[in-house]
Amino acid sequence: MNEPAQILAFVSNFFNEIKVIYKLEKEYGAILYSQLKIIFDRDSTIDKLFEYEILEEMVDESIKIKEVWYTLIESLLDETSLDMPEQISKYHLSLTELYTKLKSSKSKNEVIEYTKSLDKEISKFESQLKRNIKKLIEETRYIKVNNDKLNYKQKMKKASELSSLYLEPFNIIMQNHSDSLMSIIADISEEANKQRFLNTDIIVQRLYTKVYTAFCRVEREVQNNNRLLINEVGPLLERIKSESVLLSGFSLFLRNNKKYEVPKLLQKTNNKVYFKDAIWDAKDIWDGYYEIQEDVVMQSIETVKKEWMYDETKYLKKLEEALPVNNFYNWIYTELTQELEIVDSKMFLQLSKLIHNRKIEATYADNEREKIRLEDKIMNVPIVGIKKVL
């Protein structure tokens, strides 16, 4: 049996060559044996790649890097790409199947196997989710700051793609409704918590405790990441999509004004704004108004309106008083319009955070959505019912 330290030493010694075959697979989907012969000097080295299970041969005789090594190299090179939301939502099925089998287990060995599998599967989900959220934030910040590499049109296109392909589907996956991942995670966590006290077998107790701890941690992780998407990524993508071309250009000029030719309107000139006979023209105008008597109307100065601030305690109390609410997002719009003349998407999204409060429970209508017209955007939102947690 190969020693782990021996395998890691081999990967370290030949990392540059392994990086080359990784690039080949990433570009072409597989590696040819003839390519390995060119990259590595000795056949014995190639044999070691298969012996250490770094490479595997497919049925069509093409060669691929084993998934665990491919993921590791991708992470080391910081070339992780965003997974489609469908790749994450598949965990709903796998977790549901394992949970169903665990509940119908008839022997101790079956319970042990399924609890271990659940723990392993939720860890894979957590890792993939965190990696994708991190990458989504990085991509969003990249298109925000890279004015030299991305023009305004490219930024708009990329921001729209990130929003429609990733942000909106991620939000739906992580929202707490009956068909969501959060729902099955909460169910398994609750069942594991119950079983760790009901079982008298110490081994089974420990396994259920481990599952309960893992699922509680992931539940908090999902809630935290969802807040991150709503509070940081969403507003940032909206700012990018609504960003003014003129303001962006002027901001770019101010950061590096030596790179561009200064417009004439910003250059100092010695031209006079008046001519020598201007005083007599001004006198004629003044004399024409001198005899006119008009009332002077003093207008009262409007007081500056205070900026709206999100107060969770205040609005949670209002929501609890209104429960049950059949249409949560419509309730938000009604509350805001009663207080303010103008309701924009920032206010709407901030008040939407109430849905994550543990004092209330949200229920979603199947495939039902409605459009709410705000000052700066039309929001396409699901129909969500709210009731108090018993």
C-alpha cells in the first residue's frame, strides 16, 4: 500500500508537469497517452501517476485526472469556476434519499452506514456552496473594479448574467420553503436531534449527534450566505447594471487623469466674460425695472426629509400584528408606501430580510409569482405566506 506522504512528495516533485496535464484536460476534456509521453521523460513516472490513482483510464482509452485531484489542483491554482445552481440543488435529492433510507433502517449497521453517508453528503454540499458563494462575490467585485479590462457594455452583460444565472437561482435554492434544500436540512437536523436522545446505544447516539451538529452548522452557513447574497452581491450587481456611463468615465478619468487628454472645458483661459460697454447695458436693464412695484413672496423652506432606515424590531412587530399574511412581499410594498412617497429596490430588499427571522414561518405557493413596480426596478417575486412559529 502506498504511503500518503510518498504520494504527496511525488505530486510536489512533478507539480509543474501535473499542472500541464490539468490544463490539457480543462481545455480538451481528456488527455492522450501520447501527450503524457511528451510531458514526462520516463515511463516509470507515468506508471506512478496511475499507481497513485492520480490518473485513471476511461473506456475509450482517453485519460482523466481523478476528481479528487482535479478539484485540489483547481483550488490550488485558484481556477475554481462557478457551478450552475442545478449542480447544488441535486443535493436535495441525495439528502432526501439517504434520510428516507435512514428512517426505514431496521438494523444498527444500516443506521451507522446512512448516518455516515448523510454526514459525508452534507459536508460535500457545504464545501461546494461556500466555494460558489466566495467565487460569486469575487466575480462581482471583479467586474466592479476592473474598468481598464471591462468596458461599460461588458460590465453590464456580465452583471446581468451573474444575476440571472447564479444569484436569483441560488436565492430560490436557499429560501426556506417546502421544496427547498433548507427544508430537508432542517428536517434531518430535527430528526437527528430527536434520535440522539431516544437511542440507548452509545455508538448510534454519537453518530446522530455528529449528524445533528453538522446539519445545524450547515443551516447557519446557508442563512449567513443568503444574507450575504441579499445584502452585498445583489445590491452591488444592481448598482453595476444601473451605473451611469458618464459617471463611470469621469470616475476613471479622476483616478488616472494623465492617461487622457484633458477636455478644454477644464482648462484655464484668460477670456473675459464681459466687454467694456457692459456696464451701460446693465444700467439700461436696471432702469427698466426701477419703477416697477411688485409684492415679494417669501416661500417657506421645506424641511429636509430624514432618510429611511431599516428597523427590524419595528417592522417585525408590525408584521406579527398583521399575521397571518397571505402575500409577504405585497405587505412590504404596502407598508413602505404608507410611510414614503418613493419606494426603491434598496428599501424593498432590506425589509425583505424579515423572512429569515426565526419567529415567523414562510410558505411558498407553487410556481406563483407577481411583479411589484418600484421606483427604480420591477421586482418579480414569489407569493409567500407568513405565519407565526408555534
